[in-house]
Amino acid sequence: MQALIKKYLAFGIVFCAVFIFEPAFAADAKELKTADSLFAMGRYPESLVLYRKNFNRDEKNSQSLLLKLAFLAEKTNNYTDCLYYLSKLALANPSRRLFEKMDKLAEEHNLSGYEFDDYNYFIIFYRRYGDYFPLLLLTLGTYIVVIMVTKTRRREPILQIHKISIIVYLLVLLGILNVPSLYQTCIVINENTFLRDEPSSAAPVIERVGKGHKLTILGSVDHWNRVIWNNRIVYIRRNDLWNI
């Protein structure tokens, strides 16, 4: 009982750390209000039906809805759904506590892809302050261009190192602006899912995995996604995945 209390207390801490009210994408306000009332009364199965009805995988959902869905999924030991909703929440409002929660839950079920490493920390930092990076870099770039134009007008020599620096700067700026689109992940939703060497049902099977694992998507070929598994590029059917 004490372990159960600690478990849901941790969920409550995560709730306080990440909760920011946002209106649902196009959810039925009346149904959500009813679901909230049922949730508050502890009538979880009934509230879950309404919450799921007002959840959209392809649109932005309110953080409150995502957190309640994650809570209800964990309460019924549906760890795949729980990690999916928490991963969705991490895209909207990432935090160290949230990543640690996912890492702990994944470790309990021997799932990979949720480790809180330097890359995840960078994603947290970028998603929190990413809007300022392009502005800062553009300001710096404008300053560099003005200096170079001024030197050109004055017919002063521009050092080779300065020319190389502006090229490197533009490449870094391009990379920073494309980080969100490059960071795309998915979660395996079916048991006995095959990872193949090529995007074909006839290709050799590299490994068979269960549901819940989180993968990074590198691209797609027809109805296959190219993903990373154990530092190796493999292919998996799209219908075996939920994109996060």
C-alpha cells in the first residue's frame, strides 16, 4: 500500500511540475467537464471513455488531458499508453522530472528509448528556450554582415577566417532551425513486432520486439519507417507504431 501511495504521489508531483492549462484542440467542452467530474469522483473507467473520445493523435491536445490519460493508463497497468501520453506531454512541456518518470517506468518494464541522457537534456533545453536561439543567431548574423559590408565599402581586406566563420555560422543556424523536424519519435504498439533489415516483408528479421519501446525515426519508405534500434538502422511497419 505504501509503495502504491508513493507511486501516485510521484505522478502528482509530475502533474504539478508540468500542468499548464490550455484549451483542447477541438474537444467537446461539455464532455470534458463531465469527464473531469467523473475523474474527481474516482469513476475512472467512465472518465477514460470520454477522455479518449476527446483525444486526437494528430493534433495538439491540452496538457491536462494528456496527464490524466497517462494517469489512468498507469492505473490500469497499460504502460504502453502511459508512456505514449507522457511522451506527447514531453513535447509540449518537457522537464527533467517528466523524463525521469518515463525512464523509471520504462526500466520497470525493460523498455528502451526513454533513457534520460545528454541528448534528451538538450531537447528539454531547446524546447524551452529554442525560440530565442534563432533570434540571437540572426542578430549576431546581422552584425557580422554589417561589419563585412562596411569593410567591403571601405575596401578593407576580409580575412579568410572571417569568411569561413560566416559559412559555419549559417550552417549552425540551419541546423538549429531544423532540430524540431529532425527529432521525430514513435512507440511500438504491438507485441511480436518485427524489425527488418530492409523495407520488405521478405527481408530478414533483425529482431522481434514487444510493445512499448520508443524509437527514433530517420525517414520512411512506402508503409515502412526507418528507425534506430541498438545503434543500427532497421525498418518497421507504420501500423506497428504510434508517432509521438
